[in-house]
Amino acid sequence: MGCSPRGSFYPKKHPGGAPLFHLRVSAKKAFIASLGTADLKKTLDYKATDGKPFSQPLWQMLQHVVNHATHHRSEIATMVTMTKGSPAGTDMAIYYRQPKP
């Protein structure tokens, strides 16, 4: 189930060959949908980029992904505000209200 990164982890391609930013939303949704309560409670062992070992349940790691994305959205919103004024809304409620193509 993967490996701990050794140093900064910014690969240009997924091990399967696809660019990381192009991984299909449907594949991500299928992965999340496949998880049961027992899967979410499983503890994953990994090492940080400095080699320090950690263990956390999968549900916490998935929650971190969402929280970390929020952190980056706020950084981008701050940069836009500093250069061009207030950006468009970044709230999830606003996103979900948008018509789907």
C-alpha cells in the first residue's frame, strides 16, 4: 500500500504513468466508496520526509487531505486579495451550488 517518501515528494507522474493532477475524479470517488468502517479505522504506518515514523488511522489521513486543500485555497485567496482584490468564494457550499456540466 505505497511507501513513505524519501525527501520532498513532488513526482511528475503517478507510478502507473498518469500525471498526478490528472487522476480521474471517478477513480478517487471509487476508492473512497470502496472503503468500509473497518478500512477507515486501519492504522497506517509511514515515515515523514525527515524519516520520523508515525502511525495514524486512515480516516485521519483522509481528513488531513481535505484540511490541507483548504489551507492551500486560503493561501491562494490571500495572494489574489493582495494583488487583485477579493477572489471568488471558496466555500464548499458555493461549490456544491454550481451547476454541473
